[in-house]
Amino acid sequence: MDIPRIFNVTESAHRIHNPFTPEKLAALGAALRLEPGTRVLDLGSGSGEMLCTWARDYGIVGTGVDLSRQFTGQAKLRAEELGVADRVEFIHGDAAGYVAGEKAGVAACLGATWIGGGVAGTIELLAKSLRPGGIILVGEPYWLRLPPSEDVARGCLAGSISDFLMLPELLASFRDLGYDVVEMVLADQDSWDRYEAAKWLTMRRWLEANPDDDLAKGVRAALTSEPERYAAYTREYLGWGVFALMAR
């Protein structure tokens, strides 16, 4: 059980596997007014940076679940590094369908809403692990401006224009699901750059160390095309943010 190997390669040096910087992640924690002892569930927890830094800075406790064996291992090492291994645990497993045994004050899925078949299904899944009055966090892309064609949408790695909404429409969709949007923290161009551009040096170093690997051809193709694709499409058209929701 693991994610496709290409992601383990391209994001192996990432601590945050979405378009947030450490500053953005800290701002999100501060915005939520987290109290010591708050239990946080993170489905698709990646390398554990959110839980580990929030445990250090805000005193939360929590559980992360991720399909990547490599990222889960990195999360456990990060917890040891920050001295919070007694406060957070990381489980290598499929977050799809995961329901916590102990209800959380915050239930999160940042950038992996495929686990619930989309935003609505993921919110429904997270709600099963949430205590009354708790907060759901959803990280999701949105269009900064509507792509002029389906080809442009595909250049942003979307299947079609209809895959994502404009920001006002995304916020309205949360309302229609019966939730108040109580906070949001949005990525900006610099945080997008840090997420995407950091992959390129990782790929180059990996290619130098693994020239005969079966994956080398695909990594070389990605390194050749990704900078231009990102600059022409994702950077211009796609936003990303984390939205804090409370049931009405």
C-alpha cells in the first residue's frame, strides 16, 4: 500500500505537500485559536509537518494517516526531531474511510479530497470523527480566473474546467452543505513557487543519483517540462486554500 512512486521521488524533500509555506501553516494554526490539548485528526497527513509543528507551538495532540510509507516515516522522524512524539502518532494506511476512535476538535484533509470522492464526501467523512462544535479543515484548489479553454484547464493538471470552482462559488458550496466558513488561509504565488519549484532540484539530484532506475525516463521528462507548464498554467490560473468549517 503506497502512493505512486513518482510522488515519493518528486516530493521527497518536502515537509509540506501542498502550496503552503511554514509561515502559512503557522498562520492557520494561530487563526484557529487552538487550545492546548486539542485533538487534531489529519487525513492525508504527508510528512506530518502540520501536526508536529502545531504540537510544538500550540500544544495539540493528534493522529495523521497517510498512504505513503515514505512520508509516514518522515513524519515520525519529524515528531522525534521536534520532541513531540509523545503527542502525535502517524499511521501508514488508507485515509479513505478512516474514522477516529476518539472524536477530534479539528478534523482535516488538506489537498487530498479524493479520499472522500470529492469535497462533499470528504467533509462527510471528516464529520464522523469530529466532536460537536468542532472544526473541519479542507484544503482545496480553486480557479483564480476561469481558464479560457479545456486545454488550459488540463495544463493546470485538472481533468476539466468543471473540476474546480471560483473562490466565491467554492465558499458558497460549503454553505450549501450546511457549514459556516469561519476562517480561511490562502496560498499565494510565493508559496506555490516553493511547493512546485522545490521539486525540480529534487528531481535533478535524484536523476544524478539514479540514472539507470526504471523511473528515470519519466522523471527526466517531468523535469524538462514542468517549469514551463507550471509558469504558463498553474501559476496563472490555480489558487489553493485551507477553509475552516463549522456545522450550522
